[in-house]
Amino acid sequence: MTREELLGWLLEPEGARLTALYEQADRLRRERVGEEVHLRGLIELSNHCIRQCAYCGMRAPNRGMRRYRLTCDEALAAARAAQRFGYGSVVIQAGEDPGLTLDFVSELVKGIRDEIGLAVTLSLGMRSDEELAAWREAGASRYLLRFETSDPALFAAIHPAIPGRPTDRIEHLRRLRRFGYEIGSGVMVGIPGQSYASLADDLFLFQALDLDMIGLGPYLSHPETPLGQGAIAPLPEGVQVPHGAQMVYKALALARLLCPEANIPATTALATLSGADGRELGLARGANVIMPNVTPPQARALYEIYPGKAGKAETAEETFNWLRTRLAALGRSPGHGPGGRHRAD
Ligand code: 5AD
């Protein structure tokens, strides 16, 4: 796909051509990663964060947020629930929290891998080489870190630097790859200041990085953040990427076309924006993964990256039952096994 073609698709209005794009993405998804929907139990381990990302409710300066960190036993119980529901892996996600020490995370990963038997994906921010190596050694096999935008000026504007800590997420992804992780990344769609041209670059970067996993969701405004308070003015109409659902579906379908083998979730942010339909339309337009939340309810309500998070008030059991029914209605089956990247020979 040329850059002009990609840009053309990003700008394509609702209509028959767009429907054909979605069908093409769905077909390619079926051919390359199959009908199974891999289920990853999401464990929101801690909402402490030292970063100051301008869009995120969990940013350090947000004093209004009650902070928590699950104990190892609480996280293991959540992983056991995931295993009971038949999920093949768990994703351990948190803010960038130095309180999650090398040893703590290593123990948790070992417990989940060796005692519960599930594959482990980590999403803990930018951590040291020593930590990344130790966690890989302990048995974590995948790592998620969204680069959010490939536009260096926009990236810098929304990710204030912390003295002494690296901020180059793209370099970090390459490092994760060298440590032997499957790598996942992605962007928010519709960040104020994000142009169509930069979103096209983001999509090509997914391809250049040969991502194993791609996470895409709408930017959702959080009132307690600089971006939510209008710190960056949107670009002129026709240049600024809108943050509506249609735009996310387009990006999702295009990500599938550019990276046919990638595992791509229908994200919680998409479900938050478009209700239950969001997940289903995502699955019909290129996605093949869902990350059902297994975090204990008191904690998941506090993990407030953006307001109104879908499933915030549900138990893991309720999420599971809902999912089972909806997948059956879609004619898709829950995945078996860890559901890693499936490489063509
Ligand atoms: N709206 C949508 N997504 C957000 N994220 C963080 N803040 C927001 C927001 N306000 C996404 C980021 C991050 C992921 C865990 O959640 O892309 O990488």
C-alpha cells in the first residue's frame, strides 16, 4: 500500500468503499489468524504511576486518584479466575510503578506460569534492562508498550520528560525484541494535534516494527488531565484525526491489512466509546483478541485511565458470561492455548 492510498483510506467517508475495506480486513483476518478469538485476562496490578502523560487519568500529578497496588496473592487469584474461564493468557498491566519491584514481578510471573500454567504478557511501562531480562527469564513472553504517536513533536508535547529516565518508546520496543519478547504497541486515535499524515506514519511504523500485537483505541478525554483541559488545540478540520468510532475502525482494518499476522484486540476504549457493539464491530473489522478484565472490582474501578471505562462495575464472572454469549452469536469461538503470534512458514 502506498502512502497516498493509506491516506486516502484514512480520509474515506462512510459508504460502500469503506464497507469493502472492512470486508477485506475481515477476510484477511480469517485467512491469516483464523476464527478463534484469543482471550487474555487483564490484571490491572497497580495504578501508581511516576509519569505525567498529558492524557492519562493515572498521571502522577492527579492527586484526586486513590492509588492501589494488588498483593501477589490477589493477582494470583485473578490469574486463577482467568484460567477457570478458559482464558489462555493474562496481561499484567500497571502504571509505571517503581513499587512493582524486580523481585515482586518475577515471583508473580513465575507463579502464573509455573503454578497456573498461563502465558504472561507484561505492560508495565519503560523498565530497566535488568528488570526486562529478569522477567523474561521468569517466564513472561510478551510485552506491550504503545508508542502513542510517531510524530516526535507531538510525542514530546504529551509525554513530559522525567530527568534520568528514558522516553524513547520505539527504541524500548526494539530492546524488548532483543530480550526475546513478542512485542505489542499501538496508538490512540484522535489525540488533539494528531494529523492524518502522522496516523498514516504510525500505521507504517507498525509494519516496520513487525509488531506481534497492535492495540488501537479512541482517545477519550479525561477532565483531570492537561489534554482534557484543552492544553493542545486540535488541528484544523480535515487535518486533525477525529476521535470517533468510525476512525478507530478504519485504523483497525488498515492495521490488519498492513500486519496480517498480528494479534489485534478489540479494545476496552473502543467498547467504552461505542458500547457492546464496539467490541463486536472491532472483531468484524480486523480484530481477533479480547482482553476481558479479571481485576477484582474494587481495584478495577480505581484504574481510571479515562472516565466511564467499559465493564468498570462488572465482576470477572459477569464479563466472562457476557463474552461467551456474544462470541457465540458472532459465530466465533474462544481461542485455545496461549495464542501467540502465528507466523506463516
Ligand atoms: N484515552 C484513551 N486511551 C488512553 N490511554 C491512556 N489514556 C487514555 C485516554 N485518555 C491508553 C494509552 C495507553 C493505554 C494503556 O491506554 O494508549 O498506552
